[in-house]
Amino acid sequence: MTVSLCTPEDLPELLGSAAALFAEDGGRRDPFMDTGWPARDGAAYYSALIGDPRCLCLLAGGGHLIGRLRSPDPLRPAAVTAVLESMRVGPAHRRSGAGTALVRAFLAWAAENGANEVTVQAYAANEGALAFYRAQGFEPFELTLRHRNGWLSTVDSSH
Ligand SMILES: CC(C)(COP(=O)(O)OP(=O)(O)OC[C@H]1O[C@@H](n2cnc3c(N)ncnc32)[C@H](O)[C@@H]1OP(=O)(O)O)[C@@H](O)C(=O)NCCC(=O)NCCS
């Protein structure tokens, strides 16, 4: 499985994969997700990322992976965190090891850059991604809890 570093010439391919991820994942699972963002602001965002030494941008299997070294957190001064910001494999290439190859390249990059922690976020409803990340060795650490629809009607506005 070939994993390649994104170059500025790869921007259209990266943008296409990022837009497809928005449509397939966030756009279906988060009612507040702005699925028009990649077409509107993606070119500026991803082209800055390709040239940023604190970011990793990879292509493989008709998809992509973006990694980023997080800024130091004064509350967790010993942590050097590399975040797997986004990833996707093209539907025709899934379950043939492309995702694993992308994550392995990300982990190697994180280690080379001094990270002692790697994190990723996924929607609780994205069972395929959660199973995939578990297969890569990730385990749940923090959870975001969200109140069900209708919580506004339970608020006592007399206070
Ligand atoms: C999640 C994703 C990146 C996985 O990529 P992939 O190339 O299919 O993954 P791999 O082939 O390397 O899978 C490795 C192992 O992970 C697990 N796995 C991967 N996809 C899985 C799925 N849908 N359901 C259950 N387990 C899965 C399996 O253990 C698999 O090994 P196996 O095929 O021998 O059983 C891909 O399915 C995808 O792009 N999904 C849509 C976008 C998405 O959800 N991205 C993540 C957003 S947080």
C-alpha cells in the first residue's frame, strides 16, 4: 500500500476526500455540521496545512490522513500530543489495509516529532471508525456527552 505525502499539486485530491468525509460522516451525524465548508474555505485551510511543518498530510487508498502536533497545554505540561485530525479511505479501497498504512505512517511521524500521546476523535455513532481505531490500538479516554433534543423545553426561564 503506497502512502504519499501531499504536495501542493495534490490539493484537489485532498479537498475531494475532505469534502467526501464531511458528507459521509459529520454531515450525517451532526445536524450543526456545515458541509459547505470544504468547498468554501477548504482550499485556504488545506493548502496552509500542506506547508506547515507541525502538520502531516498523507494520501493513500483514494483517501487522506491529516495529523497535527497540538500546542502545549499548561494544564498537562508533560504531554506532547499528536492529533489525528481527519482520515478517510475511498469506499472501493476499504478493508484492504489502506487505513492501517495511513495510521502507521502517522504514528511514525508522531514519534519522530517527539509526541508521547496520540489522540483521535470520532462520532459515537461511527461504529466502523471506532472498531478501526480500536484495531490500531486506540482506546476511549474522554467522552463528549450531549443532551438529547428537547432540553431547551426543560429550562426554567424564570431564573
Ligand atoms: C475508518 C476507515 C478509515 C478504515 O479504513 P480501512 O482502509 O477500511 O481500514 P483497514 O482495512 O486498515 O482495517 C483494519 C482493521 O480495522 C477494523 N475495521 C476497519 N473498518 C471496519 C469496519 N467498518 N467495521 C469493523 N471493523 C473495521 C478491522 O479490524 C480491520 O481489519 P480486517 O479488515 O482484517 O478485519 C474507513 O472505513 C473510512 O474511511 N470510513 C469512512 C470515513 C470515516 O469514518 N473516517 C473516520 C472519521 S473519525
